[in-house]
Amino acid sequence: MTSVKEQEAIRKLMGFLQEWDNAHKVARSRILDDFIKSNDGKTEPELELEFSHGASLFLARLTAWLRMTYMYSTCLNKLLKSISIFLSAASGRRYLIEFLEIGGVLILLEILGLNHLKEEDKRESVKLLQLVADAGRKYKELICESYGVRSLAEFLATSSSAEAQEDVRVLMDSLGHGNPKYQNQVYKGLIAVLPCASPHAQQMALQTLAVMQDVVGEVPSALVEPVLGVLCSAHLEVQYEAIQLLKALMAHQVRPALLKGLVALLTAPRKKAFTFCEETGKDPATPCLREPVLVYIQQAAAAKAIGVLAKESAEVAEELIQLKVVHGLMVAVANLDHAASQRHASIALEYFVHMFPFVEECVKKALGHTLFQHFMDSPETWYTKMDPLQAEELTSCRVDIPRGMARMQ
């Protein structure tokens, strides 16, 4: 026999559920507002007390309405926030299981791919996926098995919201740790983001890739081209993260390919016709760098990265010398069309000259006594005194350092 108090609570619950069942969009929106305001942050016991041990009945109605309406954005944001109250409730694992049983993960991932939905709705979907991932390894695997990595990577690359991109980065990082079965899939998903047009997405992907190096083990060779490719970004924060990732990759087998690629970028073609990108032709107000300028940015970033990597490791510096980095740096220093290439190449070249006497001898011979003295006195500005004839001589000068000479010295 139930007490009078319990019977009253049950009648109240049934009245609430009947009100929901009979309500239209506007009324349901109001019910959701009240629910979010009154129950945000509650635990499972508190929610059960609120709903007379029938909270799952309301959750079932929320998930049913989500399945019916998510493609039409009907109160979608409020609906997702209401569901998150259940999924985030302490001791509320059963709510999570109930949500997953109706295909909740697939719905959340599909929301990310619907172009007509608002960014704030998609961000709320990512937050719910984070709650699922936080529940443990098997739930992370469920997201990955549902093609979640691809959906998240595509949303990261195309989202216009920095906040949403940060939420995706946190989720991808979570999926990449404590998830050995799918961590390589997450890693490759992040690599796929690098060629995208969003600098912030590139920055997020590079950061997460660097963090994942400790857990991934061997790095796929497919990483080399995209990482070198982002060096043409005009955004310094992207270049910084790319160099941080390159530092982390020096302990892996892709190191020779990366170093070879960096040296190759130093000898960027200088006499290339300037062609504007397609978007600029359509709209003159659209800012777009001309192709050779992008090549020069990449050249400067490569020179900067080489200087950083050489200073980090004498062994790396020796490998770079064998790859003819000295000649490449001299070519970059001679690029009178791009001061940043000259500056970063000069700073890196000064380090090699300082560390390896044989390099010093070769560079002194190539520059001549006067220009070499300017270089040694002020490696950050000496190139401003270089005339076109000297630049041409520097570009054509071949510096061949015998194999093993760097290691000897």
C-alpha cells in the first residue's frame, strides 16, 4: 500500500507527463526552460525525488522528441541541455545507458553534419558526446565505432565558432587517451584536419597531435606532407604549434623525411608568376595571399623550424648539414623579396657557423670577408646591406660538406 503522500507525488508526475504529451512546441519550450532552471546540477537521487522515482519517464519523452525533431531544430538547444542534465547527474549512469539505447550517439553525430543547424546546437551536441566519453573506455569506443572521429574532424575543420572548436579539441583529446583500440584512428582524423582553411582548427589539431605523441607510438608517414604544408600559414600561432609538433616528432622514424622536407622548402622557386586565388577574382575585397607569397612564408617558417630543431639536438643539426641545409639557408638569406625568410635563415645559419668550424669556413668563403663580418656582427640585420648581385652569387654558391665532417667536429 502506498501512502497518501506517495499517491499525491505519483499523481503530480502523471499530470506533468500528460501536460508534456499534450503540449505543442511553445508549451514544451516553456516546460524545458523551467526544467533546466530548476534541475541543473542535480544528482540522480535528487532528480528521482523531483520526479517521484519516474525521472526516466521524462527522459524517454525527451529522447523520443529529439529523434523526431533534431533535423528541424525544434527547441534543439533546450532539448540537448535538458538531456545533459540527466547525463551529467552524479550516480546517473542508468540515464546514460537509456540514452544510448535509443541511438543517442548516432543522433548527436548526425547533428554535427547538418549544415542548416546552428553552431550553438552543434556545440551542445559535442558537450553531450563529451559526457558519453567521460563515462569510460567502452563509451569512447562506441563513439569511434559510430564514425565519430570522422564527424568530429569534419566539424572541427568547418566550424566558424572558436568555442565549439575548442570543445571538439577537448573531446578528440579525450578519445585519443585511454582508448588504445581507436587512438590511431583519432590521430589520423586530426591529420586530416591540417589542410583545412580554418587557422584555428589547424592550431587545435596540431596541439592535440603533439599531446598524443606519447601514446600513439609510431607515427604514420602520411603526417609529413600535411605538417610541412601548414608552415605556409600566415598565422603565427599555427606556425608555432607546427614547430612544437615537429620537435615532438624528432624522436620518431619520420624524422629523416621531415628534415629532408624542411631543407627542400628553403629553396623555394623565386621566379614564379604571381596568380591571385579564385576567391579574390570573384570578390576583390576578399583578402588572399598570392601563391609565391605563401611559398615565401613557408620558406621563412622552415628556416625558423630548422633553427629551433638544430638548437634542440646536435644530432639533428648534423643530419641537417648532411642534407645540405647550409646551401638552403644561404638561398633563403638571398631572397630579397621576403625579409622574414632572410631573417630566420640568417639566425639559423649563424648557429651552424657558430657550432661547426667547417661550416664557418665554407660560409666565409661564399660571402667574402666584408659581408661575412657584417653577418657575424649582426645576423638579424646584415642581409639589409646585401645587393642583388651578392644575393645572386649567394644563391648560386654550392656548399658541399663531406659526409661525417660535422660529426668529427
